[in-house]
Amino acid sequence: MASDPHAALPASLRLEFEDGHLHAAPFGAHLLSWHCGGSERLYLSPRASFGAGKAIRGGVPVIFPQFSARGDGPRHGFARTLTWEALDTADAASPRLSFRLTDREETRRHWPYRFEAELDLEPTAERLRIALSVRNTDPNPIEFTAALHTYLRVADIAGTLVHGLEDRPYVDSTRGDAHCPPSDAPVRFEGEVDRIYPDTRQPLRLTDGEQLLRLEAEGFADTVVWNPGAELAAGLADLGAGEHRHFVCVEAGNVLSPVRLEPGAAWTGAQILTVEPSAGR
């Protein structure tokens, strides 16, 4: 049996709340575990690397200030590979974990702006709000793309569906960013799936035959749905053959159109995950 990947993170933090707990690391402000209602709701690869400067495979990586290779900086930005400051939330009205990242030499090497980012994790009994806030502290306007790269654990991808995108066109990254019409059907996972759905406003639902998870977004315009499929997964050293069957990524993001902030302005985007009773209960 694979060892617990959380054991390799002595700097990680644990937050208890009603009927569950969170496990997060200041490295990347990375949410590693959301245990709620008796079940783990996030996927963390048993081969995840926790070395300095390496992104963690699974949980919720924070993508900022660049999505994928859509820019001149590091792929998916630098936020996920830098250590954030863990904030004191002892006096918060409800349980939460908060982390802050401000510009420094490492960030200005790739993105020459001053900024302040904060990630807030706010759980309740059956709900989790993950909020990313960015403030422009630079004298010039800034533009960035961002996403919460959420790895959701599923029983088996063969029976997994994402509902709520049936009427939305999408950009298919597996086909050279081809623009595709609405599918008029829930998203299924038969091979690699890598899609960007612009302007998605309604709640989404993830079903895998055992659970029902509602996904909502605030401040984020787009939804990214991703699973590497068997062939790509087998070639990822921090994932491994067959592991793709146990997760899907449904990401809230601003990907296709960047956020623009004038000096002193701030923006917040959030993803809200809610566990709902399955149809058979």
C-alpha cells in the first residue's frame, strides 16, 4: 500500500470543522485534502512530488498569474510552486485557513508587477468555499489569468458525468484549441478530455454513481474540465498508469479573457463545492 503522501509535509496545516477536516500546505497555498461526510472528496496522487519548486499533483493547485502556456511565464504560473505565508485566523468567526503571497524577487523575475494574493479556505459541514483574491499594489495596471485546478476524487471515471455544460460551446485543447459547438449531453470521460467552457454561470453537478457534488463559481467566468486519459497518465511520473480513473478536474477560472486591475483595485474569484445526497438516498 502506498504511504500517506501527507506525511511528507511537516509544514502542512490541519483544520477541524463539523463532520470533517481540511489539510493544506503553505507551499503553493495548496489544499491537499477535504474530508467531509465520512469521505475524502479530493484526489492526491500517491506519487505526488513535494520537492521545492515542483507542483503537487492533486488537491487544489492555485494557478496564477498565467494559465497553462498562455503567456511568457512558467506554465500555470508561479503561485503553485512558492511558499505562501500562513495567516493567523484564530479570531475568525468560523473555521478557516488563509494564506498570503506578495511579490518578491522570484515573482518579479517572471512577472514584473507588485501584487498581493490571498487564498481563503472556508468549510462548513457539507460545503467548502475556496476563494482567491488579488490586489494590484503596482503603480501600473496589471492583467492576469487564474484558476483553481481542483482534482475531485471519483469512484470510477467510467461512470462519471459532469452536468450543466450541455448547452455551452467549448475550446478543445486536445484538438489544437478547436472551437466546438455544444454537445447537448453531460461531459463523459472516454480518453483524454481537456476543454475550456467560456462564460459558464450556472451550477454544475458531478456524479460518479456514488456521490453528487454541486460546483458553483463566483468571479470566475470559465470552467475547465480535464482528465489525462490512460495514455497521457501513464507518461506522467507523478501520476502513473491507471490513476486517471480516480479523479476529474473541474476548474473555476478566468482563462480566455484576463482579469485587468487598475492600481489599488482588487478582484476575488471563488469555487464553492457542496456535497448533496445522491439520487438513491
